Amino acid sequence: MLLTRKTLPKTIPDIAALDDLLCRPTQALIDDLNKVEGDIMILGVAGKMGPTLAGLAKAAVPARRVIGVARFSDASVRDWLHARGVETISCDLLDEAAINALPKAPNVIFMAGRKFGAEGDLSLTWAMNAHVPALVAQTFSSSRIVAFSTGCVYPFVPVNGNGSTEEMAPNPPGEYAQSCVGRERMFEYFSHKYSTPGRLFRLNYAIDMRYGVLHDIATKVLNGSPIDVSIGHVNFIWQGDASAQALRCLVHCTAPTSPINVSGHEILAVRDLAQNFGARFGRAPVLVGKEEPTAWLTDTSKAVELFGLPVVDTEQLIAWTADWVSRAMPSLGKPTKYEVRDGRY
């Protein structure tokens, strides 16, 4: 079944249903992937978003080879990918010889990186977020490369505006975000050098029932935990929509590579979201702090122009999240830390 607004379920009963939903393609995704030829390789496939992105790619073009590359420290991820028809290769992306030995797929989605615990070993953070991209950009200089980045490369912007545009110069707080600028600069440098087509995929807060800004807020409301509203405004996008847009970027690569902002098109108040969950759960949220006049927000006008609005809208995401959290369904146990203002993760 193709994914459309009309085929969205009212609730997501379990993880299997969630995975199936995240791997369900739209006709637009199928059409775009059929405009580019060749295998699709996903580097760093074993993260929170990589497996279902790989599964989505395979579901959209089942006759095409989709290859997932990671260390696979969790063997169950590899089994899950194989069950979806995705081939796997075990590789440490810090090993230059191992990267050079990978098959040269014409289409590359780069998802490797380090955020959580970034402050604990900053040298490793920089190695993963800047050195590895340099190795990959040279090895796959003849491929299309869609490289996952983050909206955190931007400075904070006024919450009463439209968010950062792609033309705004990166100038973020904290070494994690600075290392993400380093990642982008490596792909830019080698894209200029080798005329490699690509996109820098500046993603802000993908939403999965087990993870994301809404999961964080809903859980705190349900538990009666305080919610800091100093970062008082956010934007976010359903993970399935974000994955589809990343894959569709293969059709919209530029040489040299160029950034594209990906998130929901709405700027939403954390206070309003908390009160919405409070009304659903029958308990008042505990709000602390005061909304600051700036936040990390992106303007997604260019993505909307290319891809249209996300299939899953905000109200649907809120309803799904409220249902999931109220049933004490599984969580990845990784807070987004969306409320952090100093860039320390």
C-alpha cells in the first residue's frame, strides 16, 4: 500500500506497525528514485533513522540493490535489514582502507555522525563528523552524495520570524555543532574539487514514536516532570517524511553540493504542545523558565517547493505520540535535548 494522507492509521499499535509505516513509500518517492540509476548505499545505516530509511528505499525500488554499511555492533539491526531485502556490509568508517574497499555505488546517503555524548570525547566527535566525511567524499567522488547534517549549524534566530534560510552563514554554539559545520565543509571542498553532485541535508528533529521532541514533551507531561520552555519554539517532521525527502534529494543534487533545510513547515510553541498533551492526558504540564526570543528554527520553503508538504501533519503526530506514550510503549531512551542552548550534548 502506498503512503498517502488518506491511508494513515489512526493509531500505531506496536513497533512492527511503526516500522512498516516508516518503510511505506509514496508515489512521488517511487517516481523520483526511478529518475536516478544505480544502487543506493547508506553509510551509517545502523543509527536510529538509518534502518527504516534503507527499508523505505528498498520498498520504493525493490529491483534495485540497497546496501547498508555500518559496524553493526547490534546484530539484530543487520537481521532486520536482511529481512527487508537490504544487503549489508560491516565497515568501520574511521578505517580509510575499509572505506576504499566498499563498492562504488552511484547513489550514497551519508548518515554517519556523533551527537550524543559528543562532549565526552570531543576528538572522536570531530573525527566522526569531519574526518570521516573527508574520507567518504574522496572515495565516492563520482557518486551522488546526500549527506545528513543538522539545523544546529545555524545560529539562533528570532522566534517571530520564519527561521534560518539556506543562505544564512553557519555560526553555531558548541563544538558538536561546529563539528557538523566541519562535516559540511569537507563535503563542500571535495564536491568543488571533483564536481561531485550532492546535497547537505540540514534536518531538524525527525519524529519517531520512540524518539523526538514530541516524545520528550509528552513523556514529561505524563510523568509530571518539569518542562523548560527557555527554548520555547521548535519545528519537526515525521521521520518517514524526512527519509523520503533525503532519498528524493538524489534527484535534486547540485554540483557543487548545496544545503537544504528539512523539517516541518510550522514553527510551534513548546508551551502550546505541552498544554495539548496535558489536555489529552488530563493533567496540567509543569512549565518552568521563560521563553527566550530566539531558538534553533529553519525555514523549509525550498524543501516544500521541491517535495510538497509532509504527508504526516502536526496534529496527526501529536495524536500518535499521545497514544504511544499513554500506553507506555517502547522508547529509545535518547532525549533530543532540544532545550539545550549552549550546544553541549
